[in-house]
Amino acid sequence: MTPEKPMGKTTVCPLNEFQAGTTVRIVKVDAGRGLKNRLASMGLLVNADIRVVRNDGAGQIIVGVKNSKIILGRGMCHKIFASFC
């Protein structure tokens, strides 16, 4: 299931459900302190705008944060919740 941008409503979904080319804003990270710190060190913080560069539906997801590309495992992406910008 791939979320579509609704008119006037904010949809919050795990990061792995967004298609490539979509720009999203991180709303919540539902993880432990270790993973939150690791993601924060890569620039993946709440209210950060990121772009989904690649999401093939299986395997890793590549996201663009500022001027960097980061490869995330699908398990990590299940814990990052985002909405359309």
C-alpha cells in the first residue's frame, strides 16, 4: 500500500511506504535511544525534510538528507514515521 497525498489531511506512515521521488517530513521516530541517536547523527531528526531517492519495495531504501544520500535498512524505516511536506 502506497500512500497518496490527500487534500487537506496529513497522512503519517512508515518511511518504507513512500515512493521514490517523494519529499517527506519526519514526524516521529519510534525506536530506542541507541537507534534515535544513530539516526540523529545522520541528520534524520523529527521535522527534517528528506527525499526518498530509491524504494523498490524490497531491500534497502535510499534517502536524501541535505546534500547526502543515506542507505537505510527496511527495519529502520519501519520505525521512522513521516508525512508529506
